[in-house]
Amino acid sequence: MEGDCRIPVACCRPRVLVLHALFWGLVSLRVFGAALLSEEKSIGTFTAVKPEAAPCWLLEEFVVTEACVRCSDFNTKSQLACRLTGYVERVNCSQSSREEYKSCRSVLMEEHLFWKFEAAMLALTTLFAVLVVIRQRRLDRLASEKVRRQIESI
């Protein structure tokens, strides 16, 4: 009689388990090492570069003078505020009376991303539902063949 174990016996051997542990240990060490190195580099660049003044909208009260709009291709490359989200709004700081640009998130962009996510989840749900039905039919067919073979052997 066949075993019902779904994990191959070869995967449970100590040598294979040690190799898996070693592989995943090296992968995680590499990922965390890269993260630490990038963190050290970013800290080093902040100390080497002359610190810029913080935007006034971080320090003071501000009024939005122009609503959130999409940046042009030129502005996306030239303005730091446009690089973050692709949308920017003009703000006027109350104390210093400076006008600056602040990155923002557009309602249309958020709605578009939401519907893209919903469509992706619907597609994945459909795909996996079809896979489950196919697998269940295959298992049912195998079970009925096994029962048929057992009945024929009597």
C-alpha cells in the first residue's frame, strides 16, 4: 500500500535539511548585509553633504494654494517633490510666507491603484479556483480508479 506522505522522503534526510538551512542562512545573511551596507552608505552621504534647510511646510502651518496635480515629465526629473509620487501641490507657509511644492497623493491615482489591485486579486482568485477544481477532479479520478482496481481484484 502506498504511503500518504506528501513530502518526499529525500527531503527529510538530515543532509538535505542541513543544506537547506545553510542555503537560507546565506540568503538571509546576504539580504541583511546588503540592507546594513545601504544604511551605512546613506548615513555617510548625509554627513558628507551639506544639510539643506527643511521645507517650511514641515515646520510651520501652511495653506494649500494649488490642489494636487500631476507633474510634467520635466518637473518629475527636476523637482524633488515630484519624484516621490508624481503629483505635487503648491503650499504657502503662514509664518515665512514662502511658496513651496509638496508631494501629494492624488485621489485618482489611489482609485486607479485600488482597481488594479482588485483586478489582480480577482484574476488570482479565478486562477486558483480553476486549479483547485482541476486538482480535485484528478484526485477523484485517481480514487475511483483505485476503488475500481480493488473491486476487480476480488
